[in-house]
Amino acid sequence: MGTTKLTARALNRATLARQLLLSREQLEVTDAVRRIVALQAQHPASPYIALWNRLSPFDPTTLDEALTDHRLVRATLMRITVHTVHADDYTPFREAMEPTLRGSRLGDPRCLTASDADTFLPPLLDHTDGTVRTAAELRTWLEAHLGATTTPNTATSDTTTSATLDTGAHRMLRHYAPLWHAPTGGPWSFDTRQSYVAASPRPSLTDPDAAAEGLRTLVRRYLQGFGPATIADMAQFAMVQQRRIRTALAAMSDELETLEATDTAQPLYDIPGAPRPPEDTPAPPRLMAMWDSTLLAYADRSRLLPPQYRTYVTRMNGDVLPTLLVDGQVAGIWRPQADAIEATAFHPLPASTWKALQEEATALHTFLTTRSDPTPYRRHDHWWTKPLPDTSETRVLAAD
């Protein structure tokens, strides 16, 4: 066991440094995504806003291009949700996630069995190999093929045809299959339409050794972008069993460093030499994207999100609102309006902080307007009608 003990503030600064949130950096967009590991991408605008927070300059057309030519890819991965990752990371990440995805998407025989998936996945991937298919086209293709097999009913010993699979089963198969989302157009490359193309190269979904090696790669990449971290943190980030994380760490013991934290008895793991700046390093205010990965990457979210504010930020259905980051900690939420940014601080902020947030909001509003979508999160506005802390203060940070 190492002797270095890290305070909560030191862990916060380590995360901010690795996530490019201590200062905006000059990086190519693909290099930036490699550095920060993964951008949570349920909302198409969020990866753009996340990179706007981290890069200077950030030309959003470079992200458009990288997604179009698949140097960066959008797919279902960690936590069984949509992420944008570097294409080189996709295969090991997908192989690492295979047990989780298989168990979550193929576990209900009323919808889609593992036998169904094993039968239809190879021809489905052939059908989408190098050719973009819409969700409607995939459904038509599946309906034309599903009647070819039967599935045993363990309760009655009868058989039912897979043609009875419902809409949810089609969706589950698309989520399980190693498919990349194909861009559908502006302003954020993707919209409510869904189109897919087979991942290339295809990850192995049947080799346990590939899953184990993929998980070691995922752990290594996670620590590079989010460490130091506990076993529980790593399991939370990927949504995999802690047992699998322990096995991966045991195989990586010679390449990792073990540390201690002042506020937990759980050991922390890290990459030797990875950035761990002093805890008094200044952290500038940021207007973070909805579902920013930094708020979802840890079992103990207090690294960036104070526990007393968690229910105001992470809503009952799992929506994680766009947040104000002040001195490295979530201090409120924000939403875009047609001609301004509305910011709500959960506690009083000094005038100098409001001034810095005003500057950030003005620049962000200009960025959103340039992309012809000044209110990308408008369908989530209903959350702002829910109770917020009594100490909250809301300001409209109008564009200059």
C-alpha cells in the first residue's frame, strides 16, 4: 500500500486536470476525445458543448468530420448508454462491455433471447457492413428474417416463432449489436432519426479472453482520464461487476500505483506519473454539458457533485442537468434560452464568480447560435419547474 494520501480536493483537481477542465487546451478533436476517454452522448449537442468547455480553439466542424469518417464513433457502450469515443477505443471497450450488454439486452425471453441474437447478429452485421441503414430499414430487414427460427417456451415446452418479437426487441438488438450510429445531419450530427452501420473491425462477442483484455484496456483508459479511482468507481463508470474489475486489476498490478485517500478506506488505483496537480490549483468556472461524463464516472459523485445537490442535478428518470462548475464543484444548473443563458446558483456566489460565469455564458450562447440551435436542451425545461434549494439565485446572463 502506498503512503501518499489524497484529500477530496486533490482528487477533484486530478479529475479536472485529466478532463481538460483546469484550462482549455489546443488539441485536435480526436486527440482530445482520447484524453478524456468518452463523451456521454444521449443528447447530440452534449459532446459539442463538452469539447467547447475543454478546447481553445474548438471548431465544431472538426467534430462533424471526425464523426462522419468514423475517426470518432457514437455507440452504446459504458453504462449501457450512448457515448462518443475514439475509434481505436471502440473495439476493446465493446469487448469489455460484452457480458453486461448481453445480460441486459438479451435476458428476457419474452422479447429477445440469446439464441435469437446469435442467429441474427452475423447476417445483420453483413447487412450493415459499409452501408448505412435507418432504424426503419433494419426493422424491415429483421421482420423479413425473424420467422426463420423458433424459440422454445420453457413454461409450456411449446415453441414460438421469433417473428413475435415486439418493437422493444428490435431496439434491444440494435443496442446489443456492435453498430455505430451514422450521422443524420446538423446542427449536432445526430437527431431523433437513427441510422446505423456495422462497426469495423468487428469486436469479438464470443471470446472470454477478448472480454478480459478489453476490460483491462478500459480500466487503463479510465484511470488515465478519471483516476485516481476505487474499484467501485471503475465498476460504476462501466457498469460491470466489481469482481471483474478486481480480476483486471490483479492482472495489471505491475503497471498501476496504489494510493490512499483521506476520506475513504478503499484503496485508490492510478497510472504512475498521471497528472495530480496541487489541491490549491485554481479551477475556472465552466458551464458543463448535460450528462457530462465527469458527473457519472464515480460511485462517489461527491468528487464534483456535493451530496446535498445531487437530487437537484440528477433527476428521478436519470436526466443529469447542465451544471455550473465553480471552483471545481457543481454549484448550480443552467439552461439555454433564445437570447441568453439562464443560470441558477444553489448558494450565493461572489460578484467575481458571476462575472466569470457571464463571460462563459456569452461565449457559449454565441457558440450555440453559430450552430443554429441556441436552445438545444429545450425539451428538458420542465425540470426547471421542480423545487430547487431555498438559497438558489437565478440570473439571466444575456449575451453582449
